[in-house]
Amino acid sequence: MKASVGGYARAVDLRHALDLLAQGDGMARVLAGGQSLVAAMNMRLSSGDLLVDINHIAALKGVTREGDRLRIGALTRHAEVATDTLIAQHAPLLRKATDLIAHAAIRNRGTIGGALAHADPAAEFPACVLALDAMVHVDGPDGARDIPAADFFTGVFETMLREGEILTALSLPVAEEGEGQVIHELARRIGDYALAGLCVVRRKAGHRIVCISVGTHPELATAAMDKLDAGDVAGAVAALRDALDPPSDTQASAAYRRHLAGVLLERAIADLNGESA
């Protein structure tokens, strides 16, 4: 099946892109990496769209440190996240996550902004940015907005993005001295979406735990975080399993996903403690 495209326009800058989206009358779609959008169009899940290509907007690219925060442009490719020295130093969780994302061809084209905007609950980057307490930056007809990652993801493939808005960047605190960042997941084959996964960030203020592929969208596992902050590992694992209500499908049952989440949390804690899982 071939995609049905209503038109194509290459934006020269952010303002131009926003104008093109406004002219699309609700039928325009942002084209960045295209790894999810083009697949959806090929399956006619999205058709007749005006594609607004933002790939040539330099302002949406690159990684910079701004004081005590790291800013990552929305057009930063997965492969660039994997090799950027600032990310490796200040947000190693993102670098580790790239090893788990699909295959090289996807990582070479996919963008971090596209991954966040698509909001697939089985994807790694949405969970990572929540675990890192990131801020998502968007721009649109009513001006720029800064949205905490904790508020940005609202459901399966649903976010706080409004019609006509573009995700421009994300920013997050640089890693503290001694901070730990770990991601673990289990998939049937390399490159498959995870049956279950989780990210754990350990900071002076406490732990942040976010699961992958066990709910409608990334959420902080607050009960498990409280137990872990108190040093109760077994209690954290039990609290995590009790809080989860994962789906059952042809790949795994809800009970199996709940069990895996607890096992992966134990492995993540072992990693943070410098122990063998």
C-alpha cells in the first residue's frame, strides 16, 4: 500500500514551518525523521496530509549546555544522541537508550523530538526524559510554551501538543556528581519493542523510576520511588508491581509484564549499587 500525500513543503525556518502548519487547516503534519509518520501513511492510518518538512531548520538541531541545564534540539537524530559528548557526560541515560532503539537505519533518521511527539508508550526516549525530569519546549500560533515532561504525555500517542505547534527542543538538568542513570528492558528479539522496561535515575533528592511498555504513557512510579528512597528494595519491587496495570497481548500477558518490571527494577538497583544482577 502506498501513502496518500496531500502535498509537500520544505520549511526554511521555524516561523515558516508554523505558517505552513496554519495553512494546512488541521491536515498538515510535521516531517522530521518520518520513521513513524511515513509508516502510518503507508498503512493509510494518516492520509491526504500536507507534509511540512522541518529537516533544514538549523535552530532545531544540536546539543548545548546552558548553565546547569542541557538543551537538545528536537531534530537531533538518535545516532547523534548516541555519540554526543555532552549527552554522554550529562545525560548518559539517553545515550544508553539508543542501544535499545530498533536498528541502525531507524537510529540514523529518527529524531528525539519526533519520538517525544509520537509518544509511543513502548518507546525508550519518552520514559527517559521523564526519568530525567526534562522540560519539553514547543512553539506555535500562540507563542512558545515550556511543558514539564511529567505533564507532556497524556495517553497512547497523545501529548499536550496543540494543533499547529511544533516541538522545538527539550532541556534537562546536567547530571550531579555521583548521579546514577540506568535503563533496562527485555524484548523478544534485538530491535523489537520491549515487553517491559524501566529507567531509574538516582539523585541526591531521591530516585526517579519510569516504566516502558506497561501502561498508556510514561508515569513516575511514585510508590516504588518512596520505598527505594527509604532503602527498602523488596518493598520498592512489590510497590511497583502493585501499581502497574499493563496490557495483555499476543507478546506477553499482563502478569508476565508485571513480573518483568519487578525483575528489571532489581537489576537496575544492582547496577546502581555496582553489584552484579
